[in-house]
Amino acid sequence: MKKFNFRHFAILLAFISCFFGVYSFINEKLPVAIRYVAIALFSICVTYLYMVKIGNKNQKRLEWLEGRQKLWNSISYRVKKAGEISFTKIPIGIIVYDENKTIEWANNRAKEIFMSPLVDRKIELLNPELYTKIKLQTEFDVMIYGRTYNCLVFPEDNILYLIDKTESAEISQKYRSRMLALGILGLDNLEQALSSLDAQERASHISNIIGILSDWAEKSQIYLRGYSEAQYLLIMDRAQLSALMAEGFPILEEVKNYCVREGLRITAFIGIACEDVTADKLFELAEQQLEMATNRGGNQCSVVLEGHVTYFGARTTSIETRSPVFVRVKTETLAEMIEGSKDVFVMSHNDMDADSFGACLAAVKFAEALNREAKIVFDQDSIDETISNVYKVIRQEYVNLLDHLLSPQEALHRISDESLLLIVDTQYQHLLTSEKLFKKAKKIAIIDHHRRNNDAIKNYQFLYTQSSASSTVELIVEMFQFLEKEVEIAPIEATWMLMGVIVDTNNLMYR
């Protein structure tokens, strides 16, 4: 027999009582008691139905909570089990140590890594390198029994994680060793050195030099291809480049020895770049390194490897390569820059010496010949003893020359975007008389006789460096003859310029 349903009965009774209640209001002949009884029954039924609904809702929530409880119990067990497996079987070493770096607990993987039970052992005795790094770093690599591990340290909890990265390190090393390196080998002064020889001798020397280069390339397992008689393309990987760097590029010495033996004034220059960039960018970097090597003079090689520049060679004296055509081109280029500027500020290095003062004076005369106002940035607190004496003479006997001198503060106030800053006898920002003036200048030209390296100023519009020159004064005065306008120099000014050459050459004893 079907179980009696009180909820359905209550609903039916509620409808009946509602009907009689409404009907009692319509039909006033019915007794008032019927109305009250109907209202009471309706209220009781509605209250009962509401309580049933609340009870059902609570029952369902209890059933849901019971289900969640069972689920959490299941998950908790599995999480606990996973934690136990992680600590014991996961391929990551875990070590917990105390303040004295004594191991209190270690999982099985850590014990396998050190091949030791570890507990109660001092880390310092297990691995001194690990002990040292734990105190200083929170992430580092360490070698343990021939394998590389990445170590993560949580000092606040005294926990150490060891992750084996041997395979990834080997892959990374293999990738780095196969990184592309491009180089350019140039033979400087080749045309001039062979110009006086007949065709047969010229061909013989070129063939011999190419033979030396080819033998070196074959021995070093690098690709060598000439795209002119004086320049050759080098292709290799990082591992081959590292081997060449370890050898010190003996090809420079081989070319030098051959040229000395044959009486040829030829030098070899090499520029190589090895960076993780596109091939066209890599070739640009190689060209920059070749220029760097050439500016340093002599048999030189400049290598940029992952941002670090290294130089090789420098065992020979620079060969004079300033042909009249070359100097004329430089003169015309500088003259165009000066004529395109409103005025010129000439600046040298701190502790101004005879060469830098003479070069500044020569540069002023160069600019004035082109009808441009020129001033020397002069700091009387940053000059050597020789120039200090010269300054005293100027103040006493050549007062008109004081108009050429300008303090760094005045120059900083007067320089504009249309001004040219001409830097002489240095090419390094930290050595300048005023770094603030350099940073404010928009147009920069550099003339120097020192060797150039990677720290030299790079944001210039004109560069003329020749390490073969005796002094910067020599470079500037040599340009006078190619100016279309005459350069007017007073005898005392010529004397001070000559003083720069004499001081820099130790009374003409060396170049």
C-alpha cells in the first residue's frame, strides 16, 4: 500500500480552506465561524508546507556536506600519499638543515645524489663549494660527482632543493659551442706595398700570403673566402673561435714574419663577432671589430664574444697609412662639419698636457680659417705643470689669446644644438675635461693618435684616429695643407704646437 503523503494532503486542505475563506466573504449568510476556521486551517497548512520545505533544504545540505566530507577524505588521503611519494621518490633532492648547516633530514633522492645517509652530517664536509654558496646565494649551480645541479635555497626555512640539470647544461653548452661566429681578415697597406713590384712578383707575394691564410684556415677548421685581395671572410663556430683565442691568433705573427722577411710593409687585421643575433647584424659587428683592430695599429685582432671585447696581437709597430688622399678626405669632411656649424668648442682630456693644448690650439686655427668662432674648453685647475707655465705666459705676455679660452661652465652655458664639439687627444668620455658638455653636445668630432678600444666614445659624427702618428698635433697640422683657405698661425702658437710633438715623442726620440 502506498504511503500516505501529508504534504499533498496539506496542499489540498490549503486550497479547500482558501476557497471557503473567500466564499465566506462573498456570501455573508454563512456563519462567521466558518470564515475563521478556514483562515486557521489555511495558516496551519501554509506553515506546515513552509516547515517541510525548510526541512527538505536542510536535509539536502546535510547530504551535500556528507558527500563533500567523503570527497575531502578521499582527496586528503591522496594528497598525503602524493606528499609521501614526492618526498621519497620525486627526482629532486630535498635537504633540511639547522643553523649550523648540519643536515637534519633528507629525502631519498638527496641521499642518492651525495651517496650518503646525510642526516647529522655537516654540509661543509660534504661539499665545501655548496657550503660557501648556501650562505651567500639563494640560487646557484654546483657540481656534485660530475653532475650539475641547480640549487634553490630557502634560508628562512633552512631548506635546500637540488635539481639535476646535467642534460640541459650539456645541451646549452652544445648550443653555445655551435653559435655562429663571423670574421673579416684584412691586409692593410697591401696595394701600396706591392705597387712598385712587377706583375709576377706581385702575384707571387699575393699567392704566398693567400697560402699562409689557407693553411691556417685548414688547420683551424674554419671557412676562409676572399672577396678581394685585401679582405677575407671567416666563418666558424664558438668552439673554433675559443680555440683560436686560446692560441692567440698566431696567423698575425705568421703574416708579420713573412712580410718582414720579404721587406713588405703589410700588416694583418682581424675583426670577429660571436653573438646570438641575426647574420646581418653579426656581420656589422664583425666590421666594427675590424675597424677597432685597424685603429689600434700593428698586427691586431679584435673579438667581441657575447658582449665582451678581447684584443690580440700588438707585437709590431703601426705602419704609416696616412696617404695624401686619405688625409684630404678627412680634411674635407671635417671642414664641411665646421662650416655647417654655428661655432666650435674644442675640448681635450683632464690634466691637459702639451699635446692636448697644442692640438686644441691647432683645431681653433683650423676652424677660424673657415670663418667659424672657436673656443678651447680650458680648466685651469686641471692642467699639468707645462701648460700651467704656458698659461702664466699667456696671462702676462699674450693676453689676446685668453679670448680663445673658455671655462667648462661658460662653455656649457653657450653651447647649442648647432655647435660642434671637437674632441682632441682622447676618445674616452670619463677622461674629458667636462662630461656634462659632452652629454649636451649634439654634433661631435674626434681626432686622436691613441689606440681605440671598446670603451671609446661611439656617438660621434666624425672620427680620425691614427695610432701611427706621433701626436694629435701632427694629425691636425697635417690637415692644414689641404684646406682651401690659408691658416694663420703666430710664431708663439706654432711654438706651442711643436712643443706638443716634442713632448709626446720625448724630444723626437720615438714616434
